[in-house]
Amino acid sequence: MITRVALLALVLLAGCSAPKDASSSLASPPPDPLEASFAQATNAAEWLVNPKHTLRDLSPEHAVQVLSALNQAGAVEVRVSDILPDANDPTFKNAGTVIIQFPTSEGARKPLFDLFRDRGIPLDDQGQQYLEVEVGVLRPNVPG
């Protein structure tokens, strides 16, 4: 009897347990694949302060309108990437892509998805933390 108790105690102390299912040990979802790109990108508001910086093919005024629309719709932060010198004047720089950080609450996210739908971009909320969009898709809603 003592031998069985000692053996049971030894097995328990050794940590014998059933194999763990890898998916059950995840406490949080995997990181968003755009997280690294977002971290390396430049803050759009700070970047657009320079009058020689804009979003590709947009006037500086329209670039600010696009950024303002995203911020008013609830973007946590907007960053720019794909920055290249302007083909006509290399002292000017154009950002070709924006990376938008979404809020976490569903109610705060809805206006951003509505903004995209209003501009003809069919985008579903799948809980994504970031969205990378080419600037041409984000043209401001302006007459003419």
C-alpha cells in the first residue's frame, strides 16, 4: 500500500499530465500581421504638418480632409507609409498608403466601417486592429 501511495506521489510531483491542446492555451488572439508595419510607419498628423508632404496625388488640403474624416470617424491613430519623392519635384514627398488603428469597442468602430462603405469600399468588421489602405481608395468626398 505504501509503495502505491509513494508511486502516485512521485507521478504527481513529476508533473505527469495530459497533453495540452495548443489552442486552449492562448489567452489572447495572435498579433495582427500589420502591427509591425504600423509601428514602423510615420504618424500621419505629424507628417502632414510639413507643407511639402501629402498623400499621393492629393492636394495638401484634401490630404488633411482625408485624415480629418478618419479621425472624426474614430480612428485611434493613422500612420503613413510607402513614402516616395514626387516625380515632378523631389523636394515634395508623397505617402501612398495609410495604416489605420481601429478602436476596440464595437460601437466606436462602426463609424469607420460606415465611412468606408459610404466611399464604396465593402469592408466588414472582423475584429481587425489595423487596416492598410492605398491612398487612392480614400479620396475625399468633394464636389467636382
